[in-house]
Amino acid sequence: MSADISVKSMFEAMDRAVRGPSSKTLRRKFKGTITFVVRTGPDDGQVEIYYLDLAPSTAQPSCIAVDAIKEGSDMVATISAHDLVQLARGKTTAQRSFMDGKLKVKGKMGLAMKFNIILGATRKELEQNMNNKAPQSIRSKL
């Protein structure tokens, strides 16, 4: 997978994954909402916030950028942009990041245990998107 994954592209891929063909399966397995607080700079005040909604009561699952932490989120996950990209690339797991103190979780710990399900679907979307952007001569070799 390419080294130039951005936080925005990762969450766009997550949104495509939760809205795509595997949406029902992801909702059935995950059943919840997460607010992601991604530290984008050395200062804790520099953050991007995203909201993943796979709650059973939601009409359309999504992962969108928001201005503030959503009240009523089942879980709030805080992580640096660098560590999030490492998760997206498959260089580490959510459990390893949590154990190393790189991923902080508040709320339903059961959702944190299921987060790799969402990451796997996101990785597939990222890979598919990268393959589609590659020239035809390179795609045939992938």
C-alpha cells in the first residue's frame, strides 16, 4: 500500500466501506458509533474529528468529518495522525496501539475490540482506490 495515505483519504475510504456492499455485514458485526479525535500536530489543540455511525438505528451508515465530539457516541478514540496511518497501512493493530498507549479509548470497550473489522474494510477500499488510480500498465501487474 502506498506510503502517502492521508487522514482524510483514510476516512473517505472508511466512508465508502461502510456505505458499500459490505455495509450490512459491518453494521451487524459492529453495531455502534465512534468519534475519532485525530491529533494532526504537536499541540493537542490541532485535531481533526470524524464520526463513524454504524448504529442499528441509523438509516444510512457513514463516516464524516465533524466540528466537535458527538454527544452520545458509543466510543471516543484519540490517536495521532501518524499512528492512524500506521493502522490504515496494516503496520500495527488497534489492540497493539491501545496497549502501547498510542490509541486512547473512552466508552464501550467492546467496540474497540471490533475495530479491526472496520480497518480491514477500509484497507480494501484504500487498495482498490490506489489500484484504480494506477496506470493500466501497472494495474495489470498488481
